[in-house]
Amino acid sequence: MLDPAYVTAFVASLQHVFSTMMQLPVQIGDPKIKSNPAPSYDVSGIIGMSGDITGNVVISFPIATAERIVSLFTGADVKSDNPDFSDAIGELANMISGNAKGMFAGTRRVTISCPSVVIGGGHIITRPKDIPCIEIPATTDCGNLVLEIAIAHCNSDVSAATQSAVSTAQA
Amino acid sequence: MRILLIDDSKTMRNIQRNVLGQLGHTQIEEACDGVDALNKVGAYQPELILVDWNMPNMDGLSFVKEFRKTNKVTPLIMVTTESEKVRVIEAIKAGVQNYVVKPFTPDLLGQRITETLAKRAG
């Protein structure tokens, strides 16, 4: 089961990271269960979790929003076809997940993976079976984004890489 | 002063480079993981190292442990998302002098760098 404390931690972390690194406030919308495996937008930063808590977390943006956010984050005009763009998205996903992990891990052993970034519409992110995905919409002055959290407490030490995979499919 | 930045994210290295530039430090080398860093420290002889924890190939903690086998002097600052107390203690035991949790403001990073260098001088 998804512990509501995880959702709280990720929301707080998202706001903390955006506020600290970019002075960008984030307004949080109503969370809901995500049943469609296709991400909401065209740019996804993906972090896997393994250990006592397994699953993955995705931060997803429309390309234009992602470009504005990356430009704020890096202090440079960075477009989505620049390799620095995916690096910045990955680092944002890394900070949001790492920060959240610090809030809920406690005595649990939790490892986060290096981030993966997918750019382009039509990609599908597969998630661990039996772990519900909570979708948290958010808005900023740069545009909308969504945080998708599919993690749960687990006693077995299963690598996040074996539990989640990203596949691309033409829409 | 020769400074080495170790982080797999170029974005993070650029942010740290900018903060160091504001403090007047411009002699900066970069490495993208612990292996890359170990290959560079011999020739570059850094006088301060900022190191990330979670990196591919060799993580920051492993780099610190390996580096400290032959160098007990050069100050190390861990700059990482790992915020749990047990992690901080682990890093300090391995040999880091200071610890910055991401996300950070430029002012905070600057403060930690200044503190670390002041302790080294003292």
C-alpha cells in the first residue's frame, strides 16, 4: 500500500527544491489515482527506489514548461535538444526524490537510482505490479507539471531497475 | 586555489562553479564520478574537493574512502541529496570536513566553503 506520508513528503520536497533552487512557488492540485500508464506530458524525469521501499517516481512536464524551468535552474537558455536539458531535468528529479526520501526513510534502508530522462510524446512508463500510482498535478509561473508516485514499503531487496522499465511507443 | 568538483550532473557542477566564482575561485577542475576523480587528483593536486554521493561507476563515499588512504589533508565537502543523520555520520567518519544537502542556496554553499577553508587555514 502507498503510505500517505510518502505523498506528503514528495509534495513538500517538490516545493522545497523549486523554491530553493529557482525561487519558483509551486501550487499543488488534488492528488488522484493514475490508471493510464502514459505520462501526462512529454518530458519525464524518472527515479527508481529500492530496498525497504520500492517503485518509481516520475516528474513530468510539457516541453515548453520544462524549458522555462531548466532555464531558471541553470541560468541559461537551454532548449530540449541540448544535452544539458536532460541533465538538468534528471538533477531536479534526483533532488526531489532524495529530499523526500530523507523525510520518510527513517530507519528504513532506501536507495534511489541515478535518474533517467525521456523526452518526447508517446512514451509509456511501466510500474511495479500492485503498487498504485498517485498523480499530483501542480502549477507554477512556468507552467503545469505533474508528480507521479508509485512506491510502497517492501521487505524484499529488489533492484528498482528490475521492477520498472521505460518503453517508448509511438502514440 | 585548485578546486575539484565531482558530480555526475553537469548542471550541478556549473552551479557550484558559479558559487565558487562569486567567492573569487576560478581554478576549477571537474570530474563526473569517483573513478574520473581518482584519475585526476594525482596530476591536479586539488586543495579543496566538493563531491556528490550518488554517482555511477564509483559513488562519492567510495571516492572519499579511497582518496583518504593516501591523502589525509585536502579538505572534502560532500554535496548530496542524502540527508539522513546516519549518512552524514558515515561521510564524516570516511573523512569529509563539511556536508551540504541539496537543494542549497548559493549563500549556504558559499558559507560552507568559506568555513571549510577557514578551518583548514586555522
